[in-house]
Amino acid sequence: MSRPDLALIVESLIEAMEIDFEGEPRPIHGDLTLGHILLDGGRVGLIDFDLLLAGDPLRDLASFAGHLAKTRSRVKKERDQAGAALHAFLDEYFAHVPEQWRARLP
């Protein structure tokens, strides 16, 4: 370990994540952002799987939602559109996963 002084902090973070996640680890992208999603009509493709691992699916959701939520636009309409896109995405996502997952995402 290159930072032994952080070992206890990392251990406590891992422990907290394990307590929250009540399920079998599943394949996750590990780095899901807008740039890793390709759209072609009604088809969706994912790229850049160099961080693919087994873990909590909400990790990808939180990462992706964070990217959708942060907009640097100074135009209020564009910020509002980004917020609407985020809410539409989350509503659709939670319509297709176990109901209890919604409570785990603030």
C-alpha cells in the first residue's frame, strides 16, 4: 500500500459500503459516464470497460447521476433541462430494479 496512513479510513469506507449493499455483487461498469453510452435510435451501447468489476449496481447509478446532475451551463434553461433529464433517467431506472434500491440513493 502506498498510503498506509489511509488504511483505517479505507477499511471503514469498505465496511460501510458492504453493510449498505444487501445482495450478490453484480457486473458493473465501474466508470459510467455520459461519454461511455452510445445511442443509435432505440439501441444503447456501452464502451470503455477497463474498470469492469463485480459490485453494487448503485455505484454505476450514482456515478452516472452525478455526471447528469452537474452542469456548468450559465443558462438556467440548460440547467433545468439537465435536472429534468436526471429525474427522467432515475424514474425509468427505478422502474426496472428492486424497489428497495431507491431508498439507498439519497
